[in-house]
Amino acid sequence: MLQVQTKNAPQAIGPYSQGIVVNNLFYSSGQIPLRPDGTLVEGDVQVQATQVFENLKAVLEEAGASLNTVVKATVFIKDMNDFAALNEVYGEYFGDHKPARSCVEVARLPKDVLVEIEVIALVKG
């Protein structure tokens, strides 16, 4: 088991790692719209989702994976009315690659953000 840590994504805000690699699979912790320096990105769900994807790209790269190797994404969204707007950003980052996905509306997210995403990805061999 390998812990993944990069300065190109925000540091964990609790007792956990940015992600773990086990048996050629990368499991990310949930990423929220924090810049790598830990400051919060304010704005609508699209602005926040863009930062979340930049964070995911950074931890995936550190793990030896990429958005193209993601097999499952779990999206936590504050307001399901933002689903279509979130999907626009989601589609821009994943393009033709369509990993399995769950999307759940939640009552509250860390730091009261609008979106959090976690992924499972294959690590390039």
C-alpha cells in the first residue's frame, strides 16, 4: 500500500492522505475546491468543480494515473439543481472517457463547498 502525496493539490485537512494505491488501483480522498495553498475557491458550482478537477488531476498524476484511467467517480453535490452545470465541467474534463459514476446530493460538505469528488483509477503499469 502506497500513500500518495503531492504539493500540487491541497493538503489533507484531517487524518487522511490525498490517496492510496493498492494493487494497481488508486483511491483518492474526496477533493473539494481548495487551491494547493489551502485557500478556498469561491464561486458557482462550475468554478468550484474546475478546481476540484485540477486537484484530482494532480493527485492522479502523482499516483501514476490520469483522468483517462478513472474507472469510478463519486460526486457529492450540495444542490441537485446544479447537476446540469456540474455535468458541463465534468464532461469537459473526461471528454469521451465515461467512467462509472454516482452522484449524491448531500446536506453539507467540508468548508460548506458546493461539490466534492472522489475517484478510483487504474495506475499505469
